[in-house]
Amino acid sequence: MKKSKGLRKKSRRLLKRKPRERGKTGLTSMLREYKAGDKVLVRLNPSIQKGMPHNRFHGKVGIIGTRRGRSYLVTVTQGKATKQIIARPEHLEPFKG
């Protein structure tokens, strides 16, 4: 059988939730508001596929740019390059640190 080359390839362990995190996602993660310049951590929520950035950005810290509908434009540095991703608030967390 031909090897899959989809967006979620090699992400079995990456997109697995811990046992105490399983179940329905809370409303606070969906209704959280961010302002331009806020630092956020990109943590993909595998139970919600809509607005999910690519899995290479999981665990990266970014800066909120503007809002695009329900989503946010997040600037993430990856090595020397600076990338802009569009992600919904379910896949973002405020960065503490």
C-alpha cells in the first residue's frame, strides 16, 4: 500500500491528548480573546480540525498580529525564517514565561 502523505502524517503521538485532557473541550479555550502583540503558545487540539495550523508549529511561541474572522494571524519564528499562520483560538494558549 502506498504511504500516506497527508497533513497529519507522523503525528500519532503529537496529536494525542493525555488521559485527563480527554473529553469535550471547554468553552474558555474557544471564547478567549487576544490582542495584537500578545504572545501565544501554539498547542494543537486534535478534537477540533477547523482552523488547525500545520503540525510543525505545535509547541512554538508566536505573536498575535491581526484577527481574521474567528481566527488570528500569528507570526512564528522557525529557525531564521518568520512564518505567518492562521489559527483559531482553540489551538492557541496564552504564553506564560
